Amino acid sequence: RVIAPIDDSPADHAGIQPADYILNIDGIPTAELTLDEAADRMRGVTGSTVTLTIRRGDESAFDVPLVRDRITLNPVYAELRQQSDGEQIGYIRLKQFNANAAPEVANAIATFESEGVDAYVLDLRNNPGGLLQAGIEVAQLWLDDGPIVYTVNRQGISESIEARGGALTDAPLMVLVNQGTASASEILAGALQDQERAEL
């Protein structure tokens, strides 16, 4: 099941959508493959083609050819948006959580703060997650204190990961989520909502 295609990736260009089911990869049923085997079959030489059989909702299954390419992971898009009433909104689109996510979000916030931003929109729509640690680091950019996430190991021992007082701004924050918001994105959105730092 597709969580969300990465922006500007071959899957995105081919029109793959969140919640699509990949039934076959070059005619081989995915039910017979492990996740790693399926990933290996989709990877290949840049410029070569792989055909995925897709089921979307109640539609009949259909084939989608994808041209393989290198995927560039630029996790953050940021833009200062001027509203008609003069209010300045710092729009930050976080596409996934990789090692660059927290530094890039921090840089965007610092830039917006220097420009007199009034409020923020953090867009996590179709963000399929990524590194848990990156999600925690991004949460700490918005939170001064309080728990971000609890973990429980196999022995039943729980641990709370807390914000360390490093919020870069206290400006109002709205977080956008949808059915493609998953994994580390859900943890971030949940922490911001639970700490009453943001509206979802």
C-alpha cells in the first residue's frame, strides 16, 4: 500500500496516489514478495522502465509504467505568504523526515522570524515519515517542554522523550494533515496537538 509518493519522484510523475495498492511489479504478484524484495524489483538502472499494476479504490486494476530515475530528497519547501490583510504567514512544507529535515526547518523558521512573520502553516500532507529522530528534532523546534513521544520496549519498560526548551518561535501554528500523513509525521502532529501548540 502506498503511503504517499515522494514529490518529483518517478511515482509522482506517473500519477501514483496515496492509498494505491501495488498488486504486481513487472507481472510478479507483490503478495509473493517481502517488502525488501518488492523494493529491489522496483529499483533499477536510471532510464529503465518498471510496470506496476495498481488498484485504486473500487476501480479495476490498471498498469502504470514508471521510468526509473535518481530521487533527490529535498525535504523542505518554505515560502513567506502575504495575506490580503497584511498578515505574513510562514508556509513550511515538510515532505519527509531525513537527516536534513530539522536543520532546514530551523533555517526556514529563523528566516521567517527575521522577516516579522505573524503565524505559521506546517504542511505534513502526504509526508510518509522517515527517521524517527528527525521527527523528534523537528518537534523540539516548536515545543518548549512536554512529552513528544512515549516508547515501550518488549520488556514493557516505557520511556518518554521530552522537549528540551528549544522552541524557535511561539507564533501561532496550524498543521495540515491528510490520509498520507504517516509515521514520524503522525508523531510530530500528535505532539504539537497534545501540547496545545498547534491546531490540526
